[in-house]
Amino acid sequence: MTLARLSVALLTALAVAGCSGTPDDQPKDTSWSDAEAAYLSGEWSSAIPAYDRFINSHPDDPRIVTAKLRIARAWLAQNRPASALPFIDHAIANAPDRPFKADAHAARGLAQHMLGAPAKAEAEFLEAIRVGEDRVRKDECLYYLGVCKIRAGDWEEGLAYMGSVIKEAPDSPYSVKARSIRSSGVRAFAIQVGAFGEPAGARRRADDLRAKGYDSEIVPEGTLNCVRTGRYATWGEATEAARALETVTGYEAVVVP
């Protein structure tokens, strides 16, 4: 073999060896851990595309159903229930066990609640409790069941559910909300126009609302300072007023409870 041919052979061998490498030399797939890190940090706008990338690159991975439900929860956290529903439907249809299916039904209940369909929401939360038995987040389900009843005008049963939340999960964030509703003594709906960790932020929002002609109050709820306005006898009236307020102020408005 000539020197030129030997050189070519050696270079080829080195190139092949470099391309194959060992498993440790290959870049590690971090698509799942990246998505989970974003989700657990509450970075919803980053979590959704990260889970999408994982799903697209791992079409046969059993964690896909979990990724779908995580995407749904991230959409719900951004007040996008219509975007969440297709992912929830997939999660329910492909649930690996009863606790997972119960969690998916609870997510669908929350989506229906946000879409303004209390009867559908109530059915989903009851199904979540039935399917999950003691392995579902009862605090979430019971709280929203209470809200569904209140929005339907049944304050007595709604407040009874709030009492159950406090009894079942006294340290839950939902218990904080339930206590606020029960202790207010007001059987009326209000419009919430922001919730702030710092009191100064709440005061600025309340002052701005007053400048625009709206009465406003700051209601402490756990660690938050909630800015609310109005008193309405029915949920329908409050919802209509909230949409009008959004048009006038540009702020996101949510009816409570």
C-alpha cells in the first residue's frame, strides 16, 4: 500500500470512529426534563412548546398522556379553557389508572367552569371524586362544586361544600378561598380586577378603578390582595358587567365566587 493510500485509510478510520463514539459522547435527550422544569416552575408559555417537542420526538413514549394533561393544565393556568379541552379529552381516553383519570376529569371540570357552564363543570367534578375515590384532589373538586352551586343560586349547598373543603384540607389554598367566601357574609357576586402580592400594587389598581368611575375594595385572601368591585345578585349579571368593565379599562376581570 502506498503512503497516500495508507493516509486515506487512516483518515477514514478516524472519521468513522469519531462519528460513532460511545453512548456517553452522544448528546442527552433532555426534552422531558426541560418540559417538566418549565411546568413545575409555572412557566406555562415555555412548558407547552417543550411538551409538544417531547410528544413529537417520542411518539410511542407512555409519558405522552401525562404530557397532554400537563399541556391542558398549562392552558387552564393561562385562562385558555378551549385550548385545554382537546388535550383533556385525550388524557381521559388514554388514562393509565383511576387517579390519573380522576385528575383529568377535574381538569375538564375546571375548563367547563371557566367556560361558564356550571352544570357541566359540576358533573365533571363529581365524576372525578367518584373515579378517584380517596386518590383525587378533593379540595379542588369540592371548592369548585361549591362555586357551581353558588353560581346556580344555591348558596346554602354551595357554602356547605366550602365547609367540606375546610374540613377535608384545612391547609389547602382552596381552604383559604373557601374561608373567604364563608366569612364574608355577603351572598352576592363581585368582579375581581387583579390580585397582588404587594399591597401597593393593589392600591394602585383600586385607585385607577375609582378614577374610571368604579367603586373598589381590597380584599385580603391568603398572601394576596384582591381588588374587587361591584355587588351583583346573580352570576349572569356579574358576568355581563365584567365584560363591560374589560372593554372600558382593558383589565382582565373575573367574577367571584
